Amino acid sequence: MTDDPAFAMLDQVIAGRYRIDRLIGKGGAGAVYQATPLGLGRNVAVKLLHARTAANDEARKRFIREARITSELRHTNAITVHDFGEHDNQLFIVMELLTGRSLRFTIRKRAPGLALERALTLGLQIAEVLKAAHAIP
């Protein structure tokens, strides 16, 4: 496979409840995986903050704030958060797993850009979710 630590999580069980099935994406602070809740048949997404990032108090506070706000966020264009916790010094958020194309893919596919009407529709949807998120104390 690879020496990439993101792949080391495959087939691991997080918090005794979520089996990590595949890597969806990764960045400098963490990674997002498709996972299966043990005892349930549906898949979820698990966002894990790297242990080295979680050691930074400010990064840890931001991640916890993200978990709290997204768990309270109720909007048709926002994901649903199911769980939050810590496993082996790694903070995690469990959320609904969305399938389909990413916004990045959609924009690149339509190079040099989206039609104005589609771009405005997407921009408005994003703005509505951000407004709802910023309304959460």
C-alpha cells in the first residue's frame, strides 16, 4: 500500500463503534473516511483530526467548535452530524455520508466555469448555510 498514516486507519475500529472502510480525502490537519457503524448497515463519513494536530490547543478548540456547530446546524444544504468524540488522541466527527460529485469536480468539469445561473444558485445555497451556521451561538 503506502507509508501514508492516513491509510493505516483502514479496517480500524474507532471508539468501538465505527469500522474505517476507505479513505475519502485528506489534508494537513486530518482525513475523512467512509466507515460502517458496527451493528448498522448504513455507511457514514468519519472526519479524524490527526493526533499531532489535536496536540495543538487552538486546532483542538476549532475542531470541537466545528463539531458543536455542525451538530446544531439544521439546513437542507448542510450535512447531519451523528456523533463526536476522541479515539487514541484523535478527535473525530461522524456525519452522514454524501455521494456524488464534489463542487470542485463540478466546477472543473465545466471549465472555464459554470453557467452564471448555476454559479449563482450554488453560491446562494452556500451563503444560506453559512448564514445559518453563523446564527448558532
